[in-house]
Amino acid sequence: MRILVTSFHIAPQSGGLRVGVLGLCKGLAKRGHQVSLYTTNADGNKTLDVSLGVSTLEEDVEVFYYPAQKTIFGNVLSYPMVRALRQRVPNVDLVLIHSLYQFTSTVAAHYCRKFRVPYVLRPHGILDPTLARRRRWLLKWAYIQLFEKRNFDCAAAIQYSTRMEEEMARQFMTVKSPNLLIPEGINLDPFAKLPHRGSFRAGYPEMAGKTLILCLGRLHQKKGLELLVEAFSRVAARRDDVHLVLAGSGDSDYVMRIAQMLRDRGVFDRATITGQLDDDEKFAVLRDADVFVLPSYGENFGISVVEAMACGLPVVISDKVGIWREIAEAEAGIVTTCQSEKIADAIERLLNDPGLRMALGRHGKTLVGAQFSTDRMAERMETAYQSLCGVA
């Protein structure tokens, strides 16, 4: 099949979006499909240093970057990408459109209808009614009425990654299109050759001999880092062998706020905020960590949680992380509410029980291999997409 994938950006700071989009593209290409990815050079308030309008090959996937402009709605538009979509859409069998509230997505859906090419919409958790009302609700409501409702109703399918995302979407709007439920996946190859334990700690003397509690990903308000700092301060008050690692990049004002909160709680010298990590550093910190925690207020899927489980780490997550049901059912981690005292109790329970840590880590690795690998995701998508296109 000839498959076109569109995403308004895949900047490294986008975290799970980048991993999910590229993983899907590479997984389908590995199964023999011709996959092209159209995206922009948007990177927050900056732009990526990439070649524009020309094909870049990433493991048999053609990636095209186009210059991004911001609109009055605060979303992304790219006129060169619009022109490229008009030429490419009639020559593919299926279009997979990632994310909403973006003119690039709206235009892709328009051309699919114009040229009668089936398309699948992938919301990436944006249809969470609680998150949608937090910022620019009136603008989003207007955009939905003007553009997105028709895009949804005319789609060949709406693709969700978790049961929780599908349930939240039903609360948000009623659409006529059928649903697909296909979990995200990660490439497991790098996890078979992790660096030796201690390689990350070696660069941070303050971590020597400490039990590392890790939160890895984009440092954003929705991740519940305030809850984690509160929980860690409770644990640190009772134990002197723990160290908190916040790994990832984020808005500078928010990161400074978290740093000040650590100072106010008297645990600043027992925490490290690493900033953005490259892939080698990411695998090194996952290898060295002892417990992974994500107390998010809203997490569509939880790619960082899957990566932690793939390393055999026991995880503590909130019941707002999309895959909490799957983790609970597999006994692969501890699920708690968004309350600092509950999170602290879960962390201490793991720290006090090495046998439980090992068991949860073992169950997590099994769960990832069975449900959350790129190969498994691509297999499910291939079956679903061929059915939508009437391909045997």
C-alpha cells in the first residue's frame, strides 16, 4: 500500500508524538508498504534545522519537512505543505492524519475528500474534554465547528491508542465514523543492548550510592511534577538514600517553578533536572533508575512509561495515564490517584520491597513485548488499513 502520513511537527521536544509517528511509519515500511511522512519544521517557538521540501530517508520512510507559520488560532500552517499535499494525496491509497486543531491536518482531510482517498484521524488525546477546556476553549470550539466536525464525520476511521482515550472522545463529541483501537508501540531493538548500569550516574556525583526515582519526558504542567515533588519530599523526609531525577526539556518558566518548589521543600540538593537528553543518555538514565514515576493529570498513552517497562523498571503512574488499565491488569506497576500522599506511599512500598520491584519489572517487560512493540502495532495497523481500503 502507498500510505501518506501527516503530522504538524515531529520535533524532539514533542516526546511521545515523535516516537509514535516515526515508529508507526517505520513499522509499516518494514512490512513492505511505501510510506511518506509530511511534516513541518515547527519546534515550539523555534524551528528545526532541516532541509525543506526535499526527501530525507529514515529507515525506508520518505520524510518531507516544510516551513511552518503560526495562525491566529495559535496552530500551524504551511503553504508549501498545502501545495505538496494537493499533489501527493491523489497518488496514495490511504492518508493517516495525526493531531487536531492544525490547518495542515484540516487541509489533508479536505484533499482526501476532494480526491476520494480514505483517511484515518489520530487525535493523540486532544479530545479529552477536561484538557480541551483549559486553554483557548472558545477558539477550539469555533475551530471544531468550522473544520473538525466534518473531518471526523467523513473519516474512514478514528484511531485511538487506549480505551481511556476512546471513552473520553465519546464525551467530547459524537461522530459518525467507526473507531479503531490500536495501542502505540516502541522499537524494542535498542532495549536489547542497554548501556551498563552506572554509566549515567558517573556524570552526576550527587547520585553516587543513591536510589534513583525517575520521571522522564517533556517537563509540562500536565505531567503532575508538582505532585511528584511533594511526594518525593515526603519520601526524602523518611529516607536519606533517595535522589529524584527529572529528565527532559520544557518551558523555562515552568522548569524554574519546579526548581523553586524543590528549594522550598528543602530537597533541591537531592534532585537533578537534566534538561533534554539524547537517545544514548535516555537509555543510560533508564538503565540506572530504580523506580519510574509519572503522576500525570492527563496522558493520552504514556510512551515514556512503556520505555521504562521495556527496561524492566517498576512504574508508579496515575489513573490519568492512558494505559493504566493495561498496566493494572498485567500487574506491571502501581496505579494511584493524583494525590501526593498516595504517590509517596506507592514509591515507598516499592523501595521497601525489592521482590515487588523485580516482579513488577518482569511483568512490565512481558507486557511491552506482547502489546506495545512497533512490530505488533504495525501488524495491527496493516490489517485495519487494508480492510479500510478493501485490500486482501
